Amino acid sequence: MTEQKKPIVFAVACHPDDIEFRMAGTMLLLADRGCEIHYMNIANGSWGTATMRRETIIQTRRNEARESAKSLGATYHESLVDDLDVNYNDKPTLLKLIAVIREVDPDILLVQSPVDYMEDHQNAARLAVTAAFCRGMVNAPADPPSPCSYKDIVIYHSQPHSCRGPMRELIRPELYVNIESVLQRKRDALACHRSQKEWLDVSQGFDSYLDTMCDESALTGQLSGRYKFAEGWRRHNHIGFAANDTDPLPELLNDVSWTDPDYEKRLNGF
């Protein structure tokens, strides 16, 4: 009997620590189920400091991200650009990311929300989706050159900060993953990003970034109406990425739930 290949899961986010805030619980659960996990921040974190020089903060955040990826059981992939250089229509960056997507050849791609409070986050999501769409285009000059991939890929978008878009609108997940059993491990992974404690306090009012992450997980759990701590996901349209509209996360994980289909009707008074 041929041994079934482990599903490959690739988490692609903008900055070092974004994965830990929004995706790490699900990644840990998938790793525990035997999936092969990969980890990449498109930006190197070069602007994420109030005190360090550019080269110092880049190296510091790279080391922190590598430590975190190791704690998650993930293969680390190098960043591509400086902060604020993440643009979804920047061709050189896109061609580099296409090459990485082809190299990893994931079955599942975890990306950020297409709407969030920070433009970099939105751009990172769009860039990763576009790179995945181009993975099978023979005339896409990936950098470095690499063979095309035609394997089906399912894309999931994580929740934005505070579960709200840039206009404060509620973004409700399609799927909730119960992460209570791995919350401490998720917190430990985020704690690897030690340089961000002071920066997030100063720049974004995150009183303690570890507590903020737990509060965010609790908020998503509250939205689920079922879990104490959760991560939320919305599935990208499968057209151009997979032959069929499949949903592998519930198949791989034991404890998930879906948004009540009547919730929006009740919310809007219908």
C-alpha cells in the first residue's frame, strides 16, 4: 500500500509576528495531525522599532522569527522586502514569491485577511493569492526560475485585528478552529518576538502583545458561540486554484465549527 503524502501547509503573512497572532494555533494543530508546515513573512520587520538601527532590527526580527518557526515545527523561509515595500502589484516581489510557492507546493495556503487595519497586511494577502494563482503559468518568469505547479491549492484567510475591517465593520469567520488546547504554545511562539513588546506598546497601543493575542483569540471564540479561544478562517474562491470547492481544514482537524447561516439575517433584522 502506498503511504499517503502528508498535506503541506504554507503560512504566508506580512511581518514577523503576524503569523503568531492570527494563524499559529491552527498551524500547531495541523502539525500535530502530521501536516508539513512552512512559515514565511514577506517583510523583514525593518520599520518595527522605536530604538534600533535598520540592520540591527532586521537581524533581530529574523532571529526571532526563526526561533518561533522552530517552536511551531515549521520550515522557515526568508523574507523578501523591507516593511512598507509589500505591494500586491510589485512585479519583482511577486516573481520571487511565485518561486517560493512553487518550491513549497502547498496543499493549503494560509494568508491574512484581504481587509484589515493595516495596508501592509492587505497587500500581503493579495500578493500571496496572486503568486498562488500564477504558480502554473509557464510564462511567469519566477525568480529564480522554477518548474510550474499544477496541484490544487486551497486558500484560507485569517481574521483581521479585532475581527473588524478598516471601516470598523465586523468580519465574521466562515470557519472556527478551537485552539484552547494549544493556546499556551501559540503564546510561547509569539513570545519569541521579544523586540515587539515595547514597539507594539508605543505604536499601536497593545498594552501587552501576549495578552492582546489571547484577548483576540477569546473574541473570536466568543463570536463562535462555542469555544473559549478560537482562530477564524474564510475560504478563498477555488476558481483558478483547485478543480473542486474543497474544504480540507475540517477534514484534518477534529474540533471546528461553522458560522450559523442565519446569523447575518438575524444581525440585519431580516
